[in-house]
Amino acid sequence: MPRTNPAPASRSRGRLPWGSIVRSAALGVAVLAGLWLVVNVHLPSPGVLQSDIAEVGFWGFAVYVALYTVVAATPIPVTIVAVAGGLAFGLALGTLLSMIGVIAGGYIGYWIARALGRTTARKMLGSHAEAVETQLHGGGFYAVSTLRLMPGLPYWPVNYGSGAFGVDQRTFVLATIVSSLPGQLSLVAIGAFIGNPSVPNGIAVGASWLLVGSLTILAFRRWRRVAQPNVGLRRSWKARKSSA
């Protein structure tokens, strides 16, 4: 019998898995950076942020958007920054600037997850991974919108989960714009009402929170309709696989 040459196989086994090494290193850096930001970065109160932004003068708009972008791309909650936007810029302009920041930060988080890869990003999501993956699987626009509107769920797992679990960027950006607007409006309206407790600002607070609740229910129902056939297909596939 002719001899086979084992050299290529041995060389293949001897190669370092550089892809896994780079992804693991990137995961470590990302996790450490996130932990450092959460532990060490303590945002001041909305009133203090308002004063700091006012001191910058003309560049206050750019400073606010840059700050919001960084916060939206990390595990730091965006609530304080959004409320400060209402205090500093009022309802209309504050909402516009906060939307620019939340979309930019979300897009950055989306592409960080895409670059890290599914497995690495899933580890980064930690306790949020299973819930986010289950919700996003086969759901598209309505899945992203439901998660974005869901009370108590931060923005960053939705950003990273969308990048990790295959939501295309057009769907992600469109769903982020549509579903983030009510939440940003409601938070900015609180800041605007604190700064100017007028009847219009009070109506804006109540109307925006009512809108958030209504859209959450609507998006969840539409997502269930879209996701239900996919759930049935997955169950059928698993049944055929187990009986084979």
C-alpha cells in the first residue's frame, strides 16, 4: 500500500488558532473596558450635566451628542444623559440631539458585536444573551423594536445582540430610529418639565409615556405573529432530527 504523508496534518495541528486568540483577546478587552466604565464612570446629576453643557457654550451641542454616543455604546444607562438633554436644550432640540446620540452609539455597538463574532459577543452579553438571542431569532424589525421598548432592558444588549445574532444593519437602524424615539421623548420630556414645569411639557411627559406603553404592546404582538412560524419550524426540525 502507498504510504500517506502525515506531515500536512501535523503541520495543521501545530498551527496556532489565531482567529480564536484574537477574538478572545478582543472579548477580554471589551469586558474589562465595560467593567471599568460601569465601576469608575459615575455620571453627575442632570442638573450638573446641564451646567457643564452650558459652560461649553456653542460647542455644547457637539459635546452632548458625543457624550450620549459614548454612553449609548456602553453598559452605562442613558437615562441621566437624556433627562439632562431636556434640561439643557428643551423638549424638541433635546429629543433631536439625544436621538442622534442613541443611534450613533447603537450603531457602534452593533458593529463591535459584528467584529467580535457571534460566540464572543454572546459571552460579552452575559446574562442577557439567552433572552436577547431568543427574542431576536427570526424576528427582525419587530423583535428589535420590542426589546428596545421593553421596560428595564438597557439599550446596549439590544445593540450588541443585533450585531451578534444576524439582524441586518438596515433593519437595525430603522427599528432603532422608530422604537427609540418614544423612549427618548419621554426621558427628555421629564428633563424639560423639571426645567420648565409648564402645561405643554407636562402633557408631553404623559403622552410620551402612554406612547411607549402602546408601542411596546403593539410591537410585541407583531413580533409574536412573525416569530411563531419560525418557532414551529424549529420544533419540527428538532423532532425530525431526534427521530432520525
